[in-house]
Amino acid sequence: MADSSFDVVSKVDRAELDNAVNQAAKEISTRFDFRNVGASVSWTDNKEAVEVGADTEDRAKAALEVFRDKVVKRGISLKAIDAGEPRTSGKGVKIHVNIKEGITDDNAKKITKLIRDEAPKGVHAQIQGDQVRVSSKKKDDLQSVMSLLKESDLDLALQFTNYR
């Protein structure tokens, strides 16, 4: 019998993230407490990050919370977004929010070590670029590896794809 396998990846659904940005921008434009404070949520020019801004640091942080709320409601893990420190930019304050995608080499090594140490015998993990392929003869073992990775405290939003 052939081995069963799945891939561990860290990707963000760009369409859902775009919806979250648009919903946050719409809510900020209509809410009374954000009137006349220059609050905004928008993509950066290259669509690789999100820029949250306002006239004061407190309002910028409040706008960031609105954005985080929309991200969670769209089913995206907060581990996938990385908000920087507020910085003064001209008249206002801006917060740069990076989008974290892909599994770095260090994190891939942590995942494979975790699987080697904690998973049932016969489960193999191998790094393939920015994802990790996990294989085993028993599908039950793969299910236990999935739950093990979900419970681990890695600073990544993990998804499981290509389960066969």
C-alpha cells in the first residue's frame, strides 16, 4: 500500500484579506468615533502589506483593531499578520502591517523536529521549498500529526493541503 501524505503550508487567502481591508476601510469611514481623525486602512502600493493610519496614535491603534477584527471574521489567523510599531508620518501616525506567508527554513526545521520527536513511529517529514510534506502508511497517524501541529505554539498560521 502506498504512503498517505499531506503538505503543511503557510498561505493567506488574498481575496479574503482584500475583503477584510475593504470592510475595515468601510467601517472606519462610517463610524462616528473615526470622524475627522483621518483614519484609513489600505493596501501599500505593491499589495504586499497593509497601511493603517490616523491623526493620533490612539486612533491608529483603534483602526488596527477594527482591521484585526475583520481579518478574524474572514477566517484568517492573526498569526498571518504582523503589525509594526506606530510611526509618525507627516501630520499623522501610520502602522505598517506585514503579511506573513511561506514557511521559513528555521520554522520548517522546527516542524520536522517536532514531528520526529512527538509523532508516532513511521511518520516522515521532509522539507520541500516553503512547505513540509508529511507522509505515513497510516492515515490515523497523519491525523495525530495534524492535531499535534495545531496545538504547537509555532508563530505561524498553518494549513494542511493535498491530503491523500
